[in-house]
Amino acid sequence: MPPASDRTPTLSAVLRSTAALAATPGRLLRPRRPDARLLASLEAAPLPQARATVGVTVLMQATLSAPTTIVVEGVRSLRELPMTMAAYLIEHPKARFLVDPALCSGVHERVMPELPFPIPLLVAPDRPVLGLSDALAARDIDGSSIDFVMPTHLHWDHVAGLLELPDSVAIRVPAIEHDWALGGDHAPIGVARGPLRGRTFDTFELDGPPVLTFPRSLDLFDDGSVLLVDLAGHTPGSIGVLLAVNDGTRVLLAGDAVWNKLQVELIREKAPLPGELFDEDRDATFATIHRLHALPTGIDIIAAHDHAAVAALAAR
């Protein structure tokens, strides 16, 4: 078991879950309306020309499902949406790195016990889970060849695979995300500190200019091929990774800013359960959904848990 200081108090999680559950039925019938003023104010800033491109390999690791009506508030459907958990291997001329080193083998036993009740009941992936080292080995890649990892945010299912990477592999993450996840007496809901403990962090600031509809950015290699953009809301330091891919496309790895592209199309948040539990700032999350909706054509948005979008990227 993790140290008590690392675990979110269970009573707090139960109370939040109960309040979110009580708020959900009304919001399913009357979803939050898009902010017309915000949409009208969004203009696309120039996208820097890419002077290099990257290769992308999707490492599918696990599946699960959730009712459409809670993933996309206000959509009246009895269907469940297939969801996925995956890591992304990015190969740039100067570095090989992972976006979202998602899952380790045995994640149900090694990581999920850190999460307070009833969170594991809501988010546990189906078995079996393909651990990160096995996913890499299937492509003849050794973990020691990874230069660094870049989580879109520090929730457990985006970092558990660190347990299968050498300690020398650094974590690049915004300073505000690091401080939020690791700075308090207790881990925020959704954060498991075990995979992060003892790791080297290389923190940064998004101190670059606006890009497209996003207010802040960082050009990781100063060549336009990997642009980090501000997707704050789901967590304080959530980022998107905008890639110039070597097939000529532009791909935005959007983490959990949304769970499914349908949220972007309809401008809908998650229902209160699970949104009140997992979105740290609901208003900021909703604003980010507007920014994704207002993107110009030609940007392929890949939400981390959108099975259809992730599978299509993998097929490419």
C-alpha cells in the first residue's frame, strides 16, 4: 500500500461522488449551453511552419466502456462508448519519447489501490492489460532507448507505465501540474503518486505565443514539429501535444481535455458524475472544449480515451 500521506481520503471521494451523482440527472436533461460569446471571441493564431516531422506509434494497452450519456452530457442514448488506454511513441530526429506512458502490467494491483473508493470501480480497465514494457518489446524497442516521457497530465492512467521504465527516464511536465499532483499532503483524486515517486522531473512553462485557438504554447524542438498547447481544466497543467506527422497530417494528442470527440462536436462536458470528480476546474475544462471546437479544419483531435479516434490513428 502507498504511504497514507499519498492517498486521497476516502470520505472526501465518497462525498464528492454522492454530490456528483445527485447533480447528474438534471444535467442529462438540461446540458450546459455553449458560451456563444466565448466562441465568437476565438480566433486562430498562426500555426508555425514545421521544419521537421515526427513518426507516431500508438501502443494500445487496455479497453473499457462507459455510457454515452455520462461521457457526453445531454446525449440521450442507451449505448456505451468503447474507450481505450494507450501510450504514444514519438520519434523526432533529435529524440525518442513517449506521450502518456499509460499502464504497467498488473496495474489493478500495483497502482489502483492508491485510488480512494469508489474511484477504482468507475475507471478500472478491462483485463487483460498490456504493460508498457511488453507493448514496447512487441515493436523491438527497449525502454532504455526512451529519452524522456511527456504526460498530457499526471492522472494515474497516464503515468502508471513509468513503473516499467528506467529511473533515468525523466518526466517533462508543466511546473503547475507537478506542484498540483505532488505538492499537497494528499494526492488529488485521480492521482497515484507511486509511479511518480523518486523520478526526475524536468518542468517547463508554456511561455510561447498563442497557437491556433490556444492562448499559450511551447515549441519543444524549435522546429514546429512538436508544439505543446494549453489545455488546462481537467487538471491545472493539462497540455495537448500538436504533432507535424511524417504522413503530412497534423495530430493533436489532447489527453483528457475531452474523453470523446463527440464532446468537441457538440460542445458538451461530461455529466457531473464523472466530471465533478475528475475535472479539476469545470469552467476551464468547458472553455477548453470551446477552443477545440473552434479549431480550423485539418487538425486531427485524438482524445486519449476515444477508442475510435485512437484506433484510427494506430491504423495509419
